[in-house]
Amino acid sequence: MEVHHHSGHGKKSWKELLFEFFMLFLAVTLGFLAENQRESMKRNEEAHLGMASMLSDLRSDLGLMDSVMDRNSYSALMADSLVETMHNDIGNASSIYFAARAVTANLGYYYSNSKSYDQLKSAGLLKLIHPRELMDSIGLYYTTFQWMANQTELMRMKLDDVHKGNGPVFDSYVFQKMMKVPFSSSTGRHLEPLRPEGSPSLLTKDPALLNTVSLNYHYYASTTRFYNRTATSQGNLAKRLIAWIEKEYPQE
């Protein structure tokens, strides 16, 4: 009869099993922590890149604000000139034509490039921005631009009133010839139309129609100045944000 001998290891002790379990647990835990650390570093890097992109957006906003503010300020000044001339020197139709067309040729609207902010928000990276006060200020900046959209719509309404009121008073062909000016000849950032040729006349001397035109330009100028004051505050906030972001997120 053959006798079979079974070879093999003996049973492991509970200490050995416990040690193996601990080592396996430690390996899994360290791997999990390392993966979390890599993910955290990646998200922080994405947030840093997003802030660099936001700096570019803010600088773009400031450039637009400066340009639009120059145009709107000139436009409001010309509206004042029209009201004054229509009140004191209604026979000076040439100056009235010039002021009327200069106003409508220069209105600009404020808006923001919020692409980087929207991307950070959709990716859930805004919470990584530090300090918290910076994140709150950034949120305020873009929220205020949403509120300015209401003012922009009001500006469009005032300009629409101007256009409608001008119809019975101004000769369209005079306006047409005044705008045969290349944009490259603009003074600074605003556009100056050509002075009317000869001595054009207003289409009516009806006091009610003339008063409507004057009132439309008055309301337009007042609304434009309020619009510009809001934009000035917004521009100052943009400048503070740029300096703050450059401090907290220096670019290499």
C-alpha cells in the first residue's frame, strides 16, 4: 500500500493574518489618499488657470468701459447742447442737426465677458478661490453686470424715443450726408459727424413737436449719466479685483 504525504504550509497565525490585513488596508488607504491629493492638485491648478483667464476678461471689460464711457459722455454733452440751442437759438438749425446726429451716433452699451467666471462656476471651482472675500467680490462684480442689463434696456428705450421724436423735425437726407465720414477720422474714441452743408432747415416750427424732441434728448442725457456712474463704480471694482487676483494668484 502506498502512503501519500501531503505537503504545504501550515495555517497562518492570527497575528500574520492581522498583519496582512493591515498592510492591505494601508496600501488601499494610501492609494486613495494619493488619488485624492492628485485630484485636489489638479482642481487647484484648474482654478489657478481660471483666475488667470479671468484677469484677461477683467482687463477686456475695462477697455470696453473706457471706450463706451467716452462715447456716452460725449453723447450726453451733445444732448445738453441740443436742448440749450433749441431753447435759446432755435434758428441755429445747423448746430441742432449736428448735436442731434452726434448723440445717436455715439451711444454705447456696457457688458462683461463672463466666460471664465461661468466656466469656474459650472466646474464647481469657485469654492476653491481664496480668500473667501475675493470670491464674494467676484460674485458681486458679475451679479452687478446682470443688474446693469436692466439699465441697458432703459437706454435702448430712451434712444428709441429720440428716434421716433426726430422723424417730424429733421430732414433724413441731411443726416445721411452728415454720416459720410470714415470711422478712422473719429476724435478719440467717439465719432463726430460732418457739419451740415449750407443752412438746413427743420421740417417744422410746431412748438409741441420741438418740445418733444428737446424732452427726449433731456431724458436721454440724464439716463446716460446715471448709466455712466454705475459703470464707473463697476470699473473701479474691476480694477480692485485685478490687483487682488494678481496678488493671490501671481502668474509665473
